[in-house]
Amino acid sequence: MYAAFEFRGFLESRQHQYLLAQEEYRRKLPKHWKTGEQGKELDQVFKNNCIQCIELVFEDGYKVLARYVPVSKALRASVEQLNTYRHSLKKPLGELELAELRNRLAATLPLAEECLSGNMLSPVFKPKKGGLARFEVLSELSAKESAEMKERLQKGTNVVATVRYEEPLSLQ
């Protein structure tokens, strides 16, 4: 049961993190324990449930890979199914129920790992005419790496960006 609770906590935290990154939606955020409402809000913000991968290649060959991995519908559904185990234990689970629980936990883990593999809090939106595309990348850089990035990102730097979309894992 504790593992089901951990997945629930993970789902709450990741969805809340994505929502907080969206400035215009901050005033109407659903409470973090209302995962269904959070999921609907995320679906409205990000209608595309695909993983967005952006590779930036600088003039000197330096590459940066940024990935937005949404909280997939499969992950939300699996965590909601695990939630039933947290609330309905009036008697100990039998062998069959324990096996089902283990299978559900095992199926949920790769979905959660995939979600955590992203380093962007939101997808890059296509800018309006002449606007600049903006995105935030979560990454831990050393002082040296940070200085190198700052130097590379000077105005006028040529960067080639390649964007591709991948389907998220589905529930097994």
C-alpha cells in the first residue's frame, strides 16, 4: 500500500510542478490532491499528449537536448487504480489481489520513470509572428557548465533547433 501512496505523491508533485510553470494559470490552479482536476487542467493547457524533444546545436557543435514529457493519461489512470487499494482495505488482500497489486505497481513504474525523464516544465509553443520561442529547462549545471552556456547564449548566436514528437508509453 505504501508504494501506491508513493506513486500518488509523485503524480501530485509532478502535475503541480507543471502547473506552477504556467504563469497565466496560477490563479486558477486546482488543489494538488485533486489529481483528476489537475489532469483536466493540464489537458486543456497541453492538448497534445506527446513527448516533445528539442535538440539545440550551437555553431561550435555543442548540443543540448531538452524534453517535455507530459504526465500521460496512462500514468494518471494507473495511479488512480492504485488509489483504490489505499482506500478499500477492510480485510487483508488475498494472493490474487496481491498479485494484481504487484502487477499494477510494476506497470506504473516505467510510466513514472518516463515522466521524470523530461527536463522541461512545458512544451515550447510556436511563437506568434516574429516572436521568440521560450522554454525552461530544468538542469543542474556546474559553475563551469553554467558559464559555458551563458557564453554560448549571447545575442546573435546561431543555433539550429530540431523538434520531434514521440508517443508516451502506454499502460501494459
